Amino acid sequence: MTTAVNRQFIIFNINEVNKIEFAEVLETSIDTVRKSIDGTKTFVKWEGTTPECIKTLTTAEGPYNLEEIAVILESEQWSELIT
């Protein structure tokens, strides 16, 4: 049995989101993926073997583990700073 700590994450340009087979990843649809602040990037996560659709991405960054993606998602590119 896998847990959240075994998840892998890949960041990629939003213009490639149509390549994702949502049955193979843990997001549900193109409408529910989280986007970067500027709307140009998104990410998906999975457990176990890397899905084939991930291998077709040409702008992929990663894969990242849970600890690595948490740091990335706290950055200005992904989270608005509250002042």
C-alpha cells in the first residue's frame, strides 16, 4: 500500500495539460489542477510507476517527492505573498 510520502509530482507547462490521462494520475480533471500564480504551469501527482502520459510531456520538471514539491509550492511562483 502506498501513502502520500510515496507520491511523485511533475510540474509542466499548462499548454500540455491535454496530454494528461486523468485516470492515470491523482487529479480528477483539467478543471481541478492547481496552476502557478501566472497561470503558465501546473502539476500532477501519482503513486507507483510513472504513467505513460507523463513520459510524453516535453516541458516536465521533476519528478519531485512530497518534501520537494512542498518547498516549491511555497515559492512566489505558486503562492501569493500576504502582506
